[in-house]
Amino acid sequence: MQDLAIALIQSDLHWHDVDANLAMFEEKIWQIPGKPDIILLPEMFNSGFTNATDKIGEMMNMKTFRWMKQQAAQTQAVIAGSLIVKEHNQYYNRLIWMQPNGDFESYDKRHLFRMAEEHHYFEAGKQKLLVEVRGWKICPMICYDLRFPVWIRNQWQENQGHTYDLLIFVANWPAKRINAWDTLLKARAIENLSYVAGLGRIGKDGNDIAYNGHSAVIDPLGKALYFSEDRESIETIVLSKKNLEKIRSQFPAFRDADSFRIE
């Protein structure tokens, strides 16, 4: 397990314009400082958050998927972000975890945002995704999932250690509820003794909803290692293995956690 470099691209999005968003993010990816192991893109990065499933939804292995595969190969980094995917006549808000060698995994958003009627247009995911990069165990999530700590809980077993070392959220979190985002990112880091990375967006979408970013990387004690307000930003943050192990060793609260099972 080595230190891990994670890049966050906080940007406005072109409403319902897949080609424009892919071109924009391709340009931004080449502006990333350093050599990241993981590059994060926002929730529905190719369209903005929308229920226009018939218009925006893509089958797997189509335009956006192939673009992610190309970007991962060119940068030799994992590319992760969510898009609308159509599968078996159903739609999913699906995070794609694309690896440089072309292998990929996916996570379907479990908690659909009913206040925007997302649950009427999408199917909810049923399985968490756990992936590994450079010896780091990572759990990627999507936006509204942040509000549900039981689903996210980092469990620990004597022989297996922690479920994850880094928790990721890609989001379109509106400005009017940004205080909840800021607070919950820190809470998830502290309660799970894990690094947390949250990537939002800026600008206004086609529904006139405003976003002000607040992308952040939080350490296991709740300290912000990176924070970006309402501006375009591209940043690479290095997460320290030594710091993670030190915190868990000095404050092993996970040993006193309650065991449970999600049905």
C-alpha cells in the first residue's frame, strides 16, 4: 500500500450536450497537475443531472463509455464518474470505474433523489462497489448516497481489516443545500476513520438549479486537505498511507463499533 494521488475536476457542465462535455473534460484532463492514480468526474458528467433518460441514456460500450476507456488508457489513470446507462429497458445512474487496461467495474446509485423524482426514472442499485488501487481499498458512491451512513458504513474484521480506506462521492449537489454536503463529508470521514473525496460541480443547469462546487478531500480526523468553492478547479491531492495507519492505530474506534447486516 503506497500513497495515492487523486485528481478532482470541478467544472460547469453543458446541459444535455454529451459531445461538448466530453470535449471539455478531455481538455481539462490534460491540464491535471502531477500524475494521478485516479481522476474523478462529477455525477452525470456528460449531461448534468437530469431525468431525460430517453434523450441522454446510453447503452454500455457506447460513446461515453468508449471515451472513458480512451482517457484511462492515455492517462494511465482510473477514470471515474457517473452517467445515465440503459440496460434491459431500464435506466441507471451508473458510476463507471474505468481502469487503464480497459477493464472496468460499475456502481448503480442506490439512493435515488426523490425530491427531484429520480426514483420515477431510474432503477436503484443493490450492490456496493469495492475496488483496489495501489493497495488502497476504495468505495465509490454517488451524491445522495452521502446522507445514508448505514449503507456507507466502514466495517472492520480482525483478519480482513477495514472495508475501505477511501470513500468517494461524485455529485451534482445544489448550492442551497451545500452546508449539508460540507458537514456530511466530514462526518463520513470521522465516523469511518477513512479518507473521503467529494467532487461537485458549479454553474446552473437547464432546470435553473445553481451549484457552487465545494469539492473536498477530508482526512480521517475530519480535516480538509483540499477545498474548492464556486470556481473552475483542477487539483491533484496525495493521500498518505502513513497518516491513515497512524490515525487508525492511535484511535481504533472501529474496534467498538456495532455489528450489523443490510438486508
